[in-house]
Amino acid sequence: MAALLAAIIENDHIGRKGSVEQSRAMKLISFLIFAVLVSATNAFAHSPYFGQRETVELPEFGEVEFAILFGDGIVFADPSQVIVFDREGHLLAATPLSDGLIIRCSRSNDGQSCSAYDAVRGLVYQPDLDLWGRGRTIVEDGRPTGDAYPEYIDISYGFIERPATFAEKISFEAAGIAHARA
């Protein structure tokens, strides 16, 4: 890449000495080379993968897993969403896409619950079990299916979205830090 930039600078310098047509031709060639290199980056795409994963037991659904599903951003951050799936790998709920999600689960005498936090937008996603539904198979053998890129499946349901309180922001950020150290 450095060699390409050096060639562009050298071509621009030659263009000042030579003709305008020669300078334009060299810039066009440089642009075409750059375009080919950028389009070739698709070859470096990776399969969808999981980040943070939390398993809880819910009376209505049995053992379910909350997981951050990452896609392939290629140039930018990998887009992600929190998905919930059952033991058979069927999608039960999914948050909207984000670039910064954290899952926090709590266990109390009332049972277990998890929610998600979008650190970019400052939103909390609380599960609404009444909106959950058994959808497509999204996990096989503990891994996301090969076509489970969150940026392409465009599925978002089963969560109520609301602004995070200041205390929740601190709590979720602390949970994210604790998970990153684990």
C-alpha cells in the first residue's frame, strides 16, 4: 500500500513536469489499481462468530443462550446484534444491529434474566418473552450457521428498547470490562 501511495505521489510530480494528459492517465491508472485492491478485500471475509455468551434458564423456554453475534465489517467494525436461541439453535429474539453491545445477566430469587446494552446509542434492550418466537436455525454445533451474518439476515424482534439510565450505563460498562478481562 505504501508503494502504491509513493507511486501516486511520484506520478503527480511527473505530471507537473510533463503533460496534463500524462498526469491524468497516471491518476486514472492509480485509481483503478486502488479500486481493484479494495474490491479484493472481500476475499478476506470471515464467517459470523460469537462474542460474549450467557446461558440462562427460563421457565417458558428452558435453557436459552444470549450471545453477541458478529458479522463481517471488512473495512469497518464488525456489525453485531444480541441474539437469543434455544438448545436446538432456533432463533428466539434479536436486537437491532450495533457496533457496541454488552450483555448483562442477573440471577435472583425471582429467576434469571439478561438484557443488552447498546453503548453507541445508550439504549437498553430488555427481553419481552411475549414477543419471542421460534425462528430459523441460527446455531449448529455451537457455532453460528454460515449464513447468519447479522447485517444480511435483517431480523430484530423480542426486545423492548428504551434509553439507559446513568446507573445502567455504569453497570453495563462495568460488566463489559469484567467480561473483557475474563
